[in-house]
Amino acid sequence: MEIIVISVIVAVLIILAVALNSKNIEATIDFVEDDISHRLKELRLRPTQLRLWIQLWMVITVFGFVLVWVASGTFPLALMVILLFGAGPWYILRRLARERRFRIEDQLADSMVMFSSGIRAGLSLAQALDLLANDCPKPIRQEFAQMVGEYQLGKPLERVLEESKERLNSENFVLFAAALLASRESGGRLNETVERISRSILEMQRLERKIQSETAQAKKSTLYMAAVPPFVLIIYAWLDPNNVGLLFSTLPGQIMLAVALMLNIVAYFWAVKILNPDI
């Protein structure tokens, strides 16, 4: 009976909080919807009824948080649930989109070399792009195939390149598109320009791989450091279960656990951000 009463009170408080902060909640949903929609487009997925799914996702997360908190009486565990169910899918989606973008960046230099070879062999601009759409590996082949398809349907090349730049969000592709547009407007040896850009991209990729290899051990260390506090807590719970139990059964202990959890997560992502510098 006590659990039911507490659940009803918490539900009423949540409804009041939502009613009083409806504008902020709508602004948050707008931000999340725009970001997720952009990530899905990067993954070449078409979102349908995305806003409805986001609202349902938020409702399930909040009720899961309340359910775990009321059932277990442990705020840190409930906080962990809302973090995993609330931010977990969003983080995974952003990571998948980023990995796909990195693969495109890695494949772009070789694609530009192939493009310049096609231009040198006498192919037109459209034919060289069609060569990339057929012979390049995935995922960059999908992007060039979309560009060729839109161009063949009558869309101007300038608009095709602008939309591709916005979709790919790649600085290297911006240089490639600028070279194509400049050659189309004023002429010049396009193959030489593209070759110079491809050499610059290859040098940038070499530096990025060097940084990744030198920071690989440090990245593993950040993961180990993030895993140490829960491991130490388990050891202390085995050695001194009574005192450790106070962290879960008392309000000050739960607050300390929640703060420690948040600081551990922030420290991990902060370290990852430091070890992934932009060149």
C-alpha cells in the first residue's frame, strides 16, 4: 500500500512538472528531433513519425526511472536507468553516424585519385562521377550514386553538390566540391587540382592515424579508470557490507552515489574528448 501511495504522489509531481515546463520540454524535443533526424539521414535512413517516437521514448524513460526508484528505493540505480534508457540510444545513433562519416573520410582520398584518373583518361565530369558511383566501396559509393542519380534526373550540379556537402558534413568533400564548381565555371585542369587535394587529404589522414596510434593506450586507460570506482565499490561491499549498505539505504548515501556516478561519467567523456583532437 505504501508503494502505491508513493507511486501516485511521484506521478502527480511529474505531471505538474511537465505542465509547468511544457515550453522547455518542447524546446528539448525539438533539439533532439533535429539532431536525430540529421543522424538518421547520415545513415541513409528515413525517419517516420520521429517526434512521436521521441515523446514515447521520454515517457518510458521517466516511468522506468520512477518504477526503479520506488521499487528499489535506490536513487543512484534509478539514475543509472534513466541515463541508459534516455541517452543510450541517442549516443549509439550518434556514434554509428560518426563512424560512417569517418569511413567516408578515409575513402574520399582514394575516390578523388580515381576521379582525377578518369578525367585524365578523357571522361567528362558526369562520367567520372558515374565511375565513382560504380567502383568505389561502400559507404561513399552510396553518396556518389545519389549524386549521379539526382544529376541525371535534371537537378543542377551546383545544387547536387551543395546538398551533398550539407548531408556529408565533411571538410574534405567541401574542397572536392569547390574544385568541381571552380572547374565548371572557369575551366582549368581539374585533374591536377583534385590530385593536389587528394594528396593533402592523405597527409591529413596520416597525421590522424599517427595521433590515434599514440593515444590508443591512453584511451584504454580512460576506460579502465571509469570501471575502477564500481569495482572498488563491489570490493568494499564484500569487505564491509553494513557501511556500504548505508550508501544505498540512506538519503545522504544515495546523493553521494549519484554525484559520484555523474562525475565518473563526465570525467570519462571529458578524457575521450581531450584524446580526440581536431587536426
